[in-house]
Amino acid sequence: MKKQLLAIGLTIGVLGAVPLQAQDGEALFKSKPCVACHQVDGKMVGPALKEIGAKYAGQEGAVEMLATSIKNGVSGKWGPMAMPPNPVTEEEARLLAEWVLSLNEK
């Protein structure tokens, strides 16, 4: 009985955490230097995050590619301005990438 309750509790916890990921991604975005060059809806120094999400939506490996770009920096994908490496962990970079891709759905 305890194992069944634990399994149910874990399932509810995992399913309940999914909507929080978007909120966590936004909070993480706002806490990092990303906000100096990016906005969700409009171009600043870098492209709008929704534009990035739209460009890579549905592409295989998009999360990993974006996470790598976020963590290590990138140049030449969106014009002459390079994006420097960001002080994020692998997990944070992946969460940010997933959040950016989710913006295409909104």
C-alpha cells in the first residue's frame, strides 16, 4: 500500500512540476545576464526569444544546440554580434533552452 501511495505521489509531483518549468525558465532568464541583450517579444542587441523559439521549433536536437549556445556563446547565427558565454550550469542552460522553445507555443 505504501509503495502504491508513493508511486501516485511521485506521479502527481512530476506532472505538477511541468507547468512550473516555464515559470522557472522565465525566472532564471531574468536572473542571468541574458536580459541585457534579449527580450521575449522584441529585438534588442540579440533576437527576440520568441523568434529564436520559432526558428528552432520542431527541430531534432534543438534543446541541446540552444543549451550549448547559451552556455558557450555563439557567433554568426543571428548577425555579426557575438553572444558571449553565459555563467550557467548545464542544467540551467537546458532549462533556458526548453523555455525559449516553449515560447513558440504561446
